[in-house]
Amino acid sequence: MATTIENFADLPLPEQMRMGLRRLGKAVAVITAWHGEKRWAMTATAVSELSMDPPSLLVCVNRNASLYEPLSLRSNFCVNILHSDQANISQACFGDNKGEARFRLGHWDSAACGTPLLREGQANFVCEYQDILEYGTHAIIIGRVDEVRICGDVDPLIYLDGCYTRACPLAPEGTAAQGE
Ligand SMILES: Cc1cc2nc3c(=O)[nH]c(=O)nc-3n(C[C@H](O)[C@H](O)[C@H](O)COP(=O)(O)O)c2cc1C
């Protein structure tokens, strides 16, 4: 049954947008970088595949976030997709934890370029910095994917309606979903 939100149309546009985006489930990633002899990390959901030729990704980073500095200075980066049991790593990589404290959970390796990789991540995409586009409060950073690793079963951590959750198939494996 359809749910209606009272006075939705009267809310300011940013609030309407926030409420709309709560319905956009996104896999949770930690974006990492190695810059100035330091490791950097930030929890992010604004991550997207860009093209397969060349293999590339984009990430959207607030210009007030600490990760913006290394990326705006053309640092390479890694998109580490989290497993559903890694909500604690997501929580460690934003907010009051800063700098090296964000690496206190999990096992972190380094790519050849020094960029940190989460060993138990669902997937790691090591990217070479390509370009940046500043827009409003954020910057879109494009990276060419140089290396991909995957680990374990396919069970990503999802952020939906302000909570962490996980994906579950609509039909048991091998069964055609309704309408197919
Ligand atoms: C689930 C989740 C997703 C987030 N996604 C993004 C994102 O895509 N881009 C972004 O700039 N900040 C995002 N944030 C917010 C940053 O992680 C947070 O503001 C961080 O503390 C900023 O970095 P700083 O503390 O190093 O300045 C997200 C936070 C959470 C909890």
C-alpha cells in the first residue's frame, strides 16, 4: 500500500531531496589514499562505475572532508567496498575518528603506489587519479582502475533509510522471479 508523507510538497527542496535519497540504497565503501606519508580514509556511498574502456570509477567527496585535500592534489585512491559484517569499519572511517585512527579496525594492505587496501573488503578498486570536477559543496574525482581484488561471498553492506542493512535475493537461487 502506498504511504504518503503529510505536507511533503510544502517541505523545502533540500529536505525533500534528503527524504528522496533515503530511498536510494547504496553499497558502503571506504575511499582511501596515501599522501604526504600519511594514510587517509573516508566512508562514502557516492561512488559509481564510470566506464569499462578505460576501466574507471568516480567518487564524490565533500570539499570540507579531510580526504578532499589529497584527492585535489591528484593522489591515487582506492574504493574499498565493505561486507555486510563491516558496519564497524564504516563507522570508524567518518566523524570524530581522524587520520590514522580510521585504520584501527580490519587489516589494511598497501597497493604498489602505497594506497591502503582493506584486505577483507568485498572488492577493492585501486585507481590512478585522472581528473576532478568541482560542483557546489562537492568534487567529483575520476580514477582509472589499475587493480581489482575481490574477497569472500557477495554480501555488501548497504546504507538505506539512514541505516545499515544487507541485500537479500527476491527469489531463492535457481528460481525465476515473478514475471520472468
Ligand atoms: C554511510 C555514509 C556515507 C557517506 N558518503 C559520503 C560520500 O559519498 N561523500 C562524502 O563526501 N561524504 C560522505 N559521508 C560523510 C563522510 O564520511 C564524513 O563527513 C567524514 O567525517 C568526512 O571526513 P573528515 O571527518 O575526514 O573530514 C558519508 C558518511 C556515511 C556514514
